[in-house]
Amino acid sequence: MNTEEYEFFRRNGYLVLGQLFDDQETARLLAGFDRDREEWGGSMWRPLPSAYQTVNCDPLITWPAIEEIVRHPQILAAVEALLGGPSCLAEICLRHMDAHAGESWQHWHRDRPHWREHPLRTQYIHALIYLVDVDETTHCFSLSPEAADDPILDKEAQLERGGIIDLHGPAGSVVLFNLSVLHAATVRPTESERKSVQIYYGRRDQPPLSNHTAMPARLWRDHPDPEVRAFYSVLNPKSRALAAAFGAEQGPELG
């Protein structure tokens, strides 16, 4: 990451990395996404009404090849430059938005309070990967930019000060943003579906973000690469409970 990119994130709370996956890679990933929905839609996918989405937050179990995206070198390098330390996986969800015949709407929110001790006030970073083309005629992701030294405002005041940025891009595009920045899924009247992979990264010296994604023991205990084991080592209560239930509690993190 260069100085200009770091400064853009500091002034806005997000950064567009561009189209990191080419057409062939994206087609392969999209096929995996569709196969996951087809095979696991009745059990692992759940509705998220506040964002007009269905989600699967355990793709490490249902689609192990998703690790190709999770540990993509360019994404990880940018995340660690922004977080200022070794990163870990905090959560990952596959997200699907169906066609919509009604009015456009948004549910504005912040996922976490700002981490005031951090130079970018960023405790966790969300990587949004579009698997289909997203433009002004489709559903998209939107946020209200804010600088790391701006006063922290409530929803209405922040929208008035920062305005709204709609993030569009071709399939394979990647955007990083601070979870504490005000954001929303923008639901639009459209015949198009939105399909995305959304990955949450944290630092290894910080607590788990959520209790949604289970970390398989094959990654945090059994993987031959110690760096990969460390990356998946910040286990949430769900991961610990499943590890104990399946006899993995004697691993290096749970022993």
C-alpha cells in the first residue's frame, strides 16, 4: 500500500482496491457461490431482512476453496497496512440479494464503535468482493465517508456532513472499509441479483468480532503453515464449542 492509498482511507474510511479477480477467476468463484447456495440453501443460508439478503456465514465449512479469497495476497497486504499489525479472520459471509420490484431503501448502521486508540480508529476491516457487475441499476453497497479525525456524529448528522457514496464496479472488484463507518446495503428496484463475498478482518491482539463464523480445526490447528494457523487462531465461542464437540479441544489454542 502506498502513502496515497493510506491517506485516502484515513480521510474517507474506505479504499477501492479495484478488480483484483479477472474474468476467468470471477467466473470460477461465481460458480462456487451458486453451487453453495444450491447445496446448502436449505440449511446453512439464513435471511437477513434488515439488508434484504440471505447469508451463509460458514463457507469455510461448506466451500473450503473460499480461502483463495480470504487470504488473497493483495487484500491481506492492504488490510495489515491499515490495521498496523498481523491480521486474523474475524468473520466471512456469502451474501445474496434477490431481484426487487419495490421502492429503493437503505438501513444505515455502524457495525462497531470506533477504536479511538488506533490512528485510523479502525479495529476491524470489511472486505467486500462483488461476484457480479454492480452499477446504478442494481443493488449496491453504500457508505458515508468520514475521516479518522472527524468528530463522531449520529446517523443523520453524519449523512448530512459526509454524504453518500455508492460503490459500483465490475465483477471481481474489491472494496475495504472500516466497520465503524456508517454504511448500508442499497436495495434498488432491479431485475438483477447481487452476489458477494464479505470478509471481516481483525488484529490478532484483539477479541473476536462476532459469533457467526466457525473456524475449522484443519485451519487453526492442523494446517502445515504456522502463519495460516495464526491467521485463523482468534476463535469465537462458536468455534470453541464446535472444537470441543468434535474432539479438537486439545489443539494449541484450546489445550
